[in-house]
Amino acid sequence: MTSKTPRALDSEKHSGINIDFTNEAAEAIKEVSTDDDQLSRPITVIFIGAGSRGTTYAEFARVMPSWMRIVAVAEPDPQKRDLFRQAYDIDIDNAYEDWKPIAEQPKMADAVFICTLDHQHFQPAVAFAGLRYHIFLEKPMSVSISECAKITAAAEAAGTVFAIGHVLRYSPFHRRIKEILDTKELGEIINIQHVEPVGWYHFAHSYVRGNWHKEADSTFSLMGKCCHDIDLLQWWTGLQYAKVSSFGSLTWFNKHNKPKEAGSSTQCLECPLQDTCQFSAKTIYMKHKWHTSVLSPSRNINDIEEAVKTGPYGRCVYEMDNDVCDNQVVNIQFERGERTTPTATLTMIATSDALCQRKVRIYCSNGDIEADEQEPYIKVTNFSTRSTRSINPYKGNTITTGHGGSDMGIVRCFLLAIDAYERGDYREATSQIPPAREALNAHLFVFAAEQARKTGTVVNVDQFIKEQLRKATEN
């Protein structure tokens, strides 16, 4: 895969339901499907939140209406709500401003997708679990340890399928790496180096100007951006986390780094550098039209310009009140009894050309793996045979939508898990979507990593989790 720039994204693949990227979703579904895929009937679903993530997951229903049928939506933004309702032919009486009226009714669907902002996950997750809906909850689970623990308890009490949007393990790319590791051809895992390059304009959009720019209003950036990377590392190794340390800070996106030529300008359209600054809202949104549905669901140029003039997405990235890390490294020691203690590093970096295209190096006792999502190949070296081979994990050459196919992959597995659950095949359901407790443990590790960063200490993960869960049950 080639690196994506704002110009490469001006088709707005990620921007909203009235830009038709159904063909790309269809290609992704082909990549993640198998010949024996089948459901006994369509699964009916409700969407709580019709923003960027909600509309992405909903694309599955366009491509596979025999698998998923959307019967209701709750979305506070009237324009987004109406666009979503029309796109999926939802009865106007089933389009709500808020999720609570849905939860007050008798159960009206099999499942619910909760795709609200992070700090809005807790109440609907607990409510719909209590009604025994199957639940797909966008990551992160919630923004506090207590709420994560209570959501998990509610999901376990319901006993239904509960998926967290830890999408990475559902892409052909990461699944193929897992298959290679599980064969033990390369022996035991000794070390993993995993990099999440967020992308300079993506980070500026989401974590400087956007919804995740301030920890108090959302969550810290490691949780918001990398909790599914943590899930991926644990899935690849099959091991528990033992110890963690972490270092990181808000390094670049602050007033100290504002170009002198920008003067006192706080708005891009008033700045003398509006045509040359790489972070110019004029260039990113008005010229290249990247992710503009967040600024205006209509994506009309006049509406976009007005949003740039008056809203946070037109603010100078060096003049915002953002406070989340723009670079962080997490140092991990896994637990493998008395034999070995494998290690890993996870690096999150904002200032990268690659847009969330992970870079992975896995060093094993009998070989290593080099993999980069910017390219469609995985390089595998075997020490015993002294051979190196390149593997294409895709049926085609590239996947250009939704986390390398993961977004469609996790929806597919969620629907298969529901179908298996309702047939009484609970083992099959769990093989498609892991238990809620597994997702909780990944989240708790991220909280432990942030604790390590803030205190400058090495945190014993097991002790941290036990202590935090004890406190959660007391509250």
C-alpha cells in the first residue's frame, strides 16, 4: 500500500454515507470472508451514533443486506440522522435524537452498535446489556476503570455477544501474522516492535482540533488511539502482561513550536501561512476535502468554509488547548512462567507520513517477521532453513478501506457470533468474538501504561489490575 496524503484522501472514503464507498466495503468483505460463510437469517440492528465510525460499520448492511438489516438509529445531529435514515430506508418513527427512548421500549432488534463519543459509552452499554441485546461497542470501552468494569459485569450478566471495536485482529494482514506465529515454525516470540504511525494530519484533526484533543473531555491518546494495538499484541503472543513502563509527552503541538511568521494569528484563514503551513485547515479541508463530514455532513464547500472560519477545525494547531500526548513509547514485559519473559515496545507517533499503517517487527527464537501495512507483503525469515519468503496476506494486492479490512472483518465476525449464539453454539460464538473480560484486560493494561508514564515507574500489571478492580467493586 502506498502512503496516503490528504490529496489521496479527497475521495472522502471515511467521510459519510452520502459519499458512496460501498464498492470498497464490498472488496473488504470479500477479503475477510470464507467460502462457507453463511447466516441462518439476517441480523437486525440499531445504530446509536451515525458519525464516522457508525457510518463505516453500517456499510456492511449495504453490501450484505441478507446478513444485516438496520431498523433504527439514534443520532443527535439532525442532518446526520436524516442522511443515515434515508441511506438505510429506516422508518421515520425509528429515527431518534437520543438512545433512551429506544431502551424504554420492548426489544426491537437483535443487536445494537454503540458508536457515540468515548465518554458517552457507559450508560447505553449498561442499558442495552440489561435488555439482553447483543452489543457492538466502539473502542475504547469507556474512559474510566470503574465504568469499564461495570460495562463488563453487565455484559457478562447478560450472557449475550459483546464485541469491542478492537478491529485490528480482524484484518487479513494481522491474522496472517497470527497464523505464522501459531505454527511455531519460528519458535518462541522473544521481542515485538510495534509502531502506530497516526499520521500528521490525522493527529491534528482528531487529537489537536477534534474530539480527542483534551483528556478531560474524552480520554488520553494511548487509550483513544492504541487500545486495539494493545489487544493485538496480547492476541499475537497469547501471554499475559507482567510489567510496563512508558514515556511520552505533548511534544510538538503547542505554542512553543508555532512558526514566528504566523504572528498572532489563531485562525488558519487569517494566517499569512495559510497556503504553506502543512497543518493549514484551508489546505486540508477546503482544498483536499479530507474528513469534511465531521465539519459539515453536507460537505458543501460553503458549509465547510463556514466551519473552518467559526469552528475548532479552523484553529491553529499551535494555539489549541489540547493536552494529550503526540508521541509515546510503551515498554512491555510479558509473563511466561519460569521459562522466558518476552518483551515488546509499542510506539505511537503523530508526525508520520503513514496514516495508521502499522509497522511490525517480531523476533523469535528461530526466525523473524517484518511487516509494514504500507506494503501488501509480510517478510518471514526462518533461521533453520536459512530462507526468507514474502507473503501477500490479501487475495488482491491492497486493502484501502477500514483499517486494512478490519472494520468489515469485525462486523462479519460479530454477526457470525450472534448467529452461532442463537443456534446454541456458544463455543463458536466465542471463537468469533472473544469474551468481554478479554477486552477489559486490554483496557486495564492501557490504564496501567498511562499510570507508568505519569508516575515514571515500572508498574506490576497484575497488582495494578487487582487493585483497580477492587476499587471499582467498592464504588
